[in-house]
Amino acid sequence: MLLVVHSLNDLHGVATVSTKKLAEYAGIPFPTAAKTLKSLSAAGITATKEGAGGGNALAKPISQITLLDIFMAIEQDAPLFKLHAGINCDHSNIDCLRERVEVCIGRAANAMKDSLKGVTLENIWAGNLPFFRAKKPRRQK
């Protein structure tokens, strides 16, 4: 949705986009779009203008919005990975094994956050992603 707002502004000079239009463009239900935009607004990523000509706009440049910002705004305090803690086992090492798994999952979560923090919407918009290689078009025979 955020790149749609940027696209409409950048390519067509549209200052704001209604929640209804964003839901249509994103192919999601209106209530989902409204809830998402409310979270993004609370995080300072989007801004809402009321009244005639109102709608949603980005609150800051796409160079300052990371994927981690977006994830944290929408998911808030939800963990990246959830572990089932209620293991019913009387094995003597179960607590030690659970702790090892938690450490591994914690490291994976930190790595994912670092990765998301390193990618801005501008990187995606410009195709400036060093880990992404666009597929070459196939030649017609």
C-alpha cells in the first residue's frame, strides 16, 4: 500500500489516496486496509488528511521508511517467531533443549530484524537490492 501511495504521488501528482482506493489497489478488504493504515499512522509512517481532497499520504520520504518500521508498526510487539512452550515431557534435559531452541530462534529473529532494517522503500522502488537479481527475459525461438 505504501508504494502505491508513493507511486500515485510520484507518477501522477496525487497528494492523498482514500483508504477505499488503497484497499482496492492492494486487493484487500476495506477493514484490513483501515486497520493497517491506522497502525502505520500511529507509527508516523503515514498521515491522514480529513475532508474534501483528504486521504492517506506518506508522512516521510520513502528513503526513511524501512521494512522493519513497517513490520513493527503493523505487528507491534508480536514476536517474529512463536514457540510452543507447553511441552509435556519428563525428559531430564527438556528445559536445556528448550533454552537452546529459544537461543537459535532469537538469533534468527535478530538476523531478520537486521535484514528488514537495512531495506528502505526507496531501495525497493529503485530496485537497489544487492541480494536480488532480476530474471533475464527468455529469448523467443
